[in-house]
Amino acid sequence: PQPLMAGKRGLVMGVANDRSIAWGIAKAAYDQGAQLAFTYQGEALEKRVRPLAQSVGSDIVVPCDVTDDASIDQVFQEVEQKWGKLDFLVHAIAYADKEELKGKYLATSRDNFVRSLDISCYSLTAISQRAVPLMKDGGSILTLTYYGAERVMPHYNVMGVAKAALEASVRYLAADLGDQGIRVNAISAGPIKTLAASGIGDFRHILKWNELNSPLRQNVSIEQVGGSGLYLLSDLSNGVTGEVHHVDSGYHVVGMMAVDAAPA
Ligand code: NAD
């Protein structure tokens, strides 16, 4: 049998290092035969992303800052020149000022609100606008979200609001693009220790809490998110769009702390 992603070409945005969720998804797609392109944000991360991209045989590795339209345009021009088409797009990008990923949501500043929503939410729409003309045979767009969009999580603050807007964007984009055979979905991942997560106040406590209280009694890995990402990017999920799929060891179904996890 053919590998699941044979003949498919995808752009992965949001790899910072080998602990990035985007890297877990990229690896899973590569292992099933996908051809990959990568973006990185700034020179410091280029040093990390370039060798990773090379290890999966990628020859498109371009800088992108999603706050800059010209920078996004360049990425998609490069993809169009080299490939002429695109089958899938991974958006694994988020940002909020560390100073406001602790304490109360009430303290959110206008500047940080605007910047967080721009980078963490609007960027999905901005890149989809450029990806759609290249998705000539249909396509799959995937973004990453978190349970803090649905329920209040300590310290997540403005990111929770940004993720709620992101999840709504997934539904609107799915409705806009369905008639072109383009699907848009999100994975709501459980907490994972990454560069971005290190900015969230008390993150170690959140990790421990999820491990103790999720039905599977474990935290998820980037390989596990990669497996579910592969499903959503591949034709296996060609009846699925506008969906927020939880890959969180089942944490989101739990209404009360497990008795065996309760402190004595
Ligand atoms: P990460 O730090 O590895 O990735 C975040 C990426 O966002 C980095 O590659 C960074 O360069 C990029 N980015 C930030 N601002 C950018 C900008 N202006 N332009 C371009 N790129 C920019 O961390 P991660 O945890 O793998 O994050 C990936 C996605 O997963 C994010 O959307 C995050 O919110 C989401 N997520 C993470 C967790 C978790 O616990 N780690 C859980 C659920 C969802």
C-alpha cells in the first residue's frame, strides 16, 4: 500500500526546535511520505529549524513573521515557484507577552491584546488567504488550540481569548472553503513543555494537574499530537472540517478531580 501522505506537499509554520508541536506533526507527515516546507521566525530560530528541515529532506526553509504581510507573501511566492501547488498547511503559532501570562486576565493591556490576537488568531486567516489559491486539488489546513479557549485556565488569560477566536475562525474558514474541497480543523492539545509554554505562569503545576486528572493519567507527547495531526492532514479525515479535536488524554471530558488523584 501507498504511504498515507504520498505525493502530498505541505507547509509547516511554527517549528522553533525539536520540542515544537509543529515538529511532531511534520515528522508524522514525513514518515508517511509527505514533502515539507518550513518557515522560521528570525535568525536565532533559523539555526534550529534548518537542520531539522534538512533531516526530513526539505529544500524550502524561509523566514516568516506573521505580523508582516510582505513576509507572508514571500513565503507563499516561494512555495508557488518551487511547487506550484500546496496540499496542506500547519499553523502552530501563538504569542502573548509573558508578563500577562500570569495574574489576572483583568490586567490585559490594549497593546498586548491586539498583538496576541493578531499573531495567535488573525495569522491563520492571513496565511489561509495565500494558501487557498495554491490548493488546486483541495487541501487541509490545521491549527493548534488549547482548552483555555473553552474554560478558564489559570494564567492563560489573553491566550484563552485568542484561542476562542481562533476556534471560531476555524469554523468560519471551514464554511468559506468547503466548496473548494479545503478542510480547516484544529487540534486542542493538552499541555506540553515547549518554548511557548515556558512563558505561561506555573506551567509545571498545570502539567502535573493534567497528568493526575486526565482519563489516560498521562500528558500527551508531540508524537501523539503528530499522529492525530497526520489523520487531519490526510485523506483519512476527508469527511471532517470545522472540527476542534482534543488530543489531551481526555482531560476535557472530566468534570471533577479523580478520587485517586485528590491530595490526602
Ligand atoms: P513553540 O514555541 O515550539 O512554537 C510556537 C511558535 O510560534 C514558534 O515557532 C514561534 O517562532 C512562532 N511564532 C510566535 N510569534 C510569531 C510570529 N510573529 N511570526 C511567526 N511565528 C511566530 O511552542 P508550541 O507549544 O509547539 O506552540 C505551537 C502551537 O501549539 C501554539 O499555537 C500553541 O498555542 C499551541 N498549543 C501549545 C500547547 C502546549 O502546551 N505547548 C497546548 C495547546 C496548544
